[in-house]
Amino acid sequence: MDLYDKLDVLVKKAEELDALGDKFVKVDDEKNPVQAYCMEKALLEMADELEGISDTFTDEEREEIFNALDYDEYVEIQKLIDETR
């Protein structure tokens, strides 16, 4: 799988995660504890999938991605990376 295929899969999975997260926020876990639990598990699984996809990027591919960013985008992504550490 080339870089653009990996990015495409990553973006699609991130969109799925975002959509499910939007639904999860609306669930009342006191009224629907089973639904909330299932959605939480699904979100965690999707996050694991995203992490797995990101682990497939080589150092060269990561460098290519960062080189394609402008400075402001690079700074913003670096902040996100630093926050997760």
C-alpha cells in the first residue's frame, strides 16, 4: 500500500470515529447504559485501528507528509503530537 492509500484509509477511519463520537456524546448513559458501553467499546476499537494504521507509516513517509505541510500546519500537528506524549 502506498502513502496515499494509507492516508486515504486513515482519513476514512478518522471520519468514522468522528461520526461515532458525535453519536456517543448524545447517548444518555444513565438511560441507555448498554448502548453507551457498546459505543464506548467501538470507539476504543476504532482508536486502536487508527493507531495500527499510523504504525504502518515508514519514517520516509512521515517525512514526506511533514514536508508537504506549510509551517502553520506543521506547528499545529506538532502540538497535537506533544499533547499525546
